[in-house]
Amino acid sequence: MLTYIPEAAPAGGSVMPAEDNPVRTATMALSHRIRPAGEAVVALTGDLDIATAEIAVSYVTNVIKRHHEPLTIDLSALDFCDAKGLAALVRMADYAEQEDRPFELACPSPALMKIMRITGLDRRFSTTQIPAPGQLRQRPGAARALACLHHRHRGGVQAR
């Protein structure tokens, strides 16, 4: 697992309070696993934004390079995604497509789905409401992931 936590001190040496500089307090944890059927599942946890987008793209690109099966991006524990984060998801999908790997997003939040509909990205991505097993976190996004898991056990699958 890779965890990104920006340094608290800006160039120049002084320390600013966290509330004055949200970009410097953004965090992201990235991990991946391979399901028994061969599919790679990358879990994005925390914030996918201007501070973390490049790291996330690099991580996912590396998984795609090393693994030659379908790829699912588990968003069940994603707390925030800005325009740079959306662009990062597009870049990940583009790279997977170049490498001829199926790519899908799992458990995007209602807020993320709304932004994807507004921008037309809901037509770009294959989405599912099924989380990657074992990737549930006890965080604000965990309730959404549990709802996704509950939906799965009731036999339903929602796509786009």
C-alpha cells in the first residue's frame, strides 16, 4: 500500500495551519490486489485531487504495466474528487485502453456520479456498485461501501 501525505511546511520554512491550506493536508492511500479470477482491483482511499492525482495515475499505470487482466478502480472509500482527479481517472482509463485492458470504476459516490453525468464522463466509464471484497474501510465512505455490498448480496448490480 502507498500512502501520500504532503509535507506540512511550505517552501520557506514556516508552518501554516491546516485549515489555511487544504491542498497541503490532502491524503490518499493506494493499494491493489488480484482477485482469484485474475482481475486487478486498485483501491483509492481519501482525496483524488490536484495534490494526489499524479501519484494515483503513476500507481495505476504501474499496475496496468505489470498485470495483464481487467482492472477495477474501487472508489468506495474515496472522500473527495476534484477536476484534476476526474482527469486522472480519464488518464488511467486511456492507458488501460491503450494496453487493451478492460477498465471499470466500482462504487463511485452519488456526488461523483453527478459530476460525471454533468461532464459526460458517465458515458466514458463503465461503473458498477459492487465494491472489491475486503476493501471496506471504517471511514466516511464506508457506509456507501456497505450499502454497495448489501445491494450485491440482494442480487442486484447497477451499471451506469
